[in-house]
Amino acid sequence: MIDFPKSDVGAIHNLEFDNMRIFSMKPNHDGAIAALDTSAAELIYSYEPEKDSFPRYSAINPTTVLDAAGRLDAIPDVIAIGGWRKTAMARDSAATAGYQGVAQGSEVIGERIFFGRKVHFYSSTHERSHLWGTYGMAPFPQGMPCYLLIWEGVFGDFYEIDERLRIVHLGKAMASPGDKYSFLYALADPNRGRLHVEDAGKLMALSGYGQTGLPDGDEQALIDFLLPRHGILSSSLNKEDLRNSPYYNIGVTHQKFTNLAKRVSDAIFDSFHSFAKKNLTKGFPLLIAGGCGLNCEWNRRWLEANLFSDVFIPPCANDTGSAIGTAIDAMRHFTGNAKIKWDVYSGQPFILDDFDKTGLEVHPLDYGQVAAALLDDKVIGWVQGNCEIGPRALGNRSILAAPFSNATRERLNRIKKREGFRPIAPVCLQDDIMHHFDFRRPSPYMLLFQKVLDSRLKAVTHVDGTARVQTVSREQNLHLFQLLKSFKSRSGVGVLCNTSLNFNGTGFINRASDLLTYAQATGLDGFVINDTFYLLKTKPQ
């Protein structure tokens, strides 16, 4: 059991610590900058450097630092920096915590001079950023015991957090599950020499093409090679070591490979499920952190495992939530409070810069007009307010379309410059989800698979009959809710296609001039920015 010193579990309570601004940075891969107000225990913002059309998974850049600093009206009271590996691009991180560790001593606490003012300094490990970020964002009160799973490129571990915020490391179910999963894609793809972060999402799509059944000899041999609990680490995965494998450069859409993708996906989940069934027996809620928390099939299986009273996955389960996690860890250290209020739309505000309107029809936003355009098979970019936090477009930086035809799905994948095997997600009125999908609870962050019950929804139905639905209520996202209501009044269905508004390989578009360039280059029929609807006068080819 890991028991923090008294100051870490709530003994420090004075005016200085109860009224602080914490400025937190995750400086490396999937960088982010977050700010917390401890007086309200509230997330002020979380900015991700990949947003505004920077490359996916970007580290912190000067633009993001300036934007984030400009949102605060004074120098923050605490500077917090998440830990990382002290090698390569992070060699300058000797003053910060490292990658692994949750026990006392896995943090660095002190003071720094920041623009002439003495501020508190706090750094804790990357592992702790996942743990405290997910705990702090979860909708359960502080003091309710929880289980927590961190599974990502490196970690594959379970923990228990008790009523006094003490951490028990329950054990490692598997080393490097995320990297092992992604490695399969590189193994099969003749154009890949090594694993890429984005391949996990592609593999999730491909596993839907796999046939059900027990592993054959070739599949079991690869499973036995990759998945021993304390076996191969991500750093030692090398495609060339498997040159004699029947899957080496076989092609990612080959039926033999899609079968393998399904078998390995099942084997990874089954390893974690077996560990949990044996060791997590108290029925606490399960909190899920790490990049594998974006796997919608696994999340649905955890929900239906009947091992936990509930399951929570934050929308920024991957490293995009790490700056929030380090900020929560710092707040817990200084105030004893590890819970925050937060909103998924806490990212960067949209930049309405100058753009050429000569080729556009400009209309005040009328939900009925946009719904009619969508029903006429137009594809519309949709921008409202601030960016979403995390990687999923949830109705503020989205491309929307009617959900009824396979041709629409094919067109959207061409617009996105994505592989044709990739599915398109639906967004659905929350109160209508049971009419279209096999689900009866909100799914606001597009993190769970559902079976599609409505045969009309061809554009959002994957080959295996599933979809990863986002539900929308009036309270969650008023603008998207009103559009869905208008579309339902015309079509009878409160469902739309919803995919992210971004250039291929970059984060969400976040400025008007880029949106116009994108619309003209990819063939969008129009776009909405807040209260204005723009239609392109030239019909897309």
C-alpha cells in the first residue's frame, strides 16, 4: 500500500492553497497545457498543441504556450510539469519526475522563480498523471474506493484507491499492451517499418472484419509470442524479427490478418479480464486511463463484465489528459482535494480570422436550413465554441452528414483521406438511443461500441454491425441538440454522421481561413461557424 504523507491527504488547508491557479504542462508526445482554479476545484481549460492543424500527437509548441498563458489574468501560483522518460528529447527533464512510479518520492516539490515571482513547483510521474487525472474527473465522490486500470503503450496495471486516497498497486496484467496491439498493423503493412500511434484505431476497425472463432495455429503462435504477462516490452518489438511470420507484409485487409486482429484483440482483453476477475473482487467502480481507453469494444466489454458497480472513461483517457492529471495531482498535494469540475468543451476557442467569402453564400444559422441541406446529402463542417478536449470530435469540431447511405460513408472517408475500411461514427439524440442502438444509457464521449438496430443507418454501421455512438442532450451541447431535433423532424431519425474536422494527420481545424481551405480542397458543401452558415457556390466534384 502506498500511503502519502499527511500533507498529501488533506492536512494543508490555508488561504494561499485554497485559492490558487495551477498551470500544468505535459511537454512531450500528445502534449497539453491545463489550468485549474483550486478555489472552485474547476478546470479552466486544457489546450492541446495538435489542435489548430498542427501534426497529431505534437509536443508543446510556442503558440500553445502563448495562447494558454494569455487566458490567465495573473502569474499562476503553481507550475506543474508531468514527468517523462529522461532520454532523447526529454534529456532536459532532470528537474522533473520520471515516467513510472506512484509511491512517495515519485514527485518533485519545490519553488521556482517565474517571471520575477516565486511560485510553487510540482512535478510527478507520467503514471501518476493518468491515475489522478482519471480519478479527479470521475463522477464519484472523493472517499469512494475505486479500482483503476492504466493500459497504454507501456503500462498494463491495476490499482485500488481507497477512501483516504491511498494507492494499492494490484499488479501488472500485461506489459505494453497498447504497443503490442499497434505493432500488428506494422507487421502486416508493407509500407510500415515500425509501429505508429495512429495504427491502434485502424486495427480496431479492421478487427471488425475478422471472423469469430478460436485462434488457429498461426494466430496462437503470434499471441504466445507477443502477449506473455511479463514478456516483450514495446522497446524490443522489431518487425524484422518476424520476417518468417505468415503475417509479415501480408496486407492489412487480408482476411487472414483481420482474423488475427480480432483474435489478438480478444486475447489482450481476456488477459486483463482474467486478472481483474481474480484480483478485483470488491465491486468498486472501475476507472480506465491510458490510450487503450479509446478502444470502444474493450470499453463496452468492461461495462458488461459484471465485476464493477460502474465504469468511467474520460474523453482524454490518452496522454491528452496528462496535463489535467498532473494539475489534479498538484491540487491534491497542496489542498487534499483530488476532484474537479470539468467540461469536455474546454479546449481552444475558434479563431475567426479573415477569409475570402466571395465564393460563399452566407446565411444566419437556421437549424432547419442546415438539416434540409444534410437531408439533401450535403456534407457540412460544424464549428461551435471551444474545442473538445481529447481526440474525439464531439460536436464542436465535426463534419456532419446524413446517416443513410454507404455512399456517404465512402465520401466521408475520401474527404478525410482515410482508408475505406474505416467506419464513420454516429451522433444521436440521447433520449432516442434505444430506438437505434442496443444501449440505454448516455454515451457522451464516443467511447463505447453499440450494436446498430436500425437498418436505415447504413453510413454509420460497421461491417460487424457496430457503431461507436455519441449521445447528445440539450444540457451537454445545445447547438448540436437543436440540429439533431431539426433533422429528426424532417427525416424521422435523430442521428447524423459525425467525424472529426481536420486535415489528414493533424489536429482539429481551429481557424476560419483553414476551414475554407479545407472545404474547397476536400469538397465540403458548406460549413457552420457559430451562428453563421456558409454554403460553397461551386458544387464539389
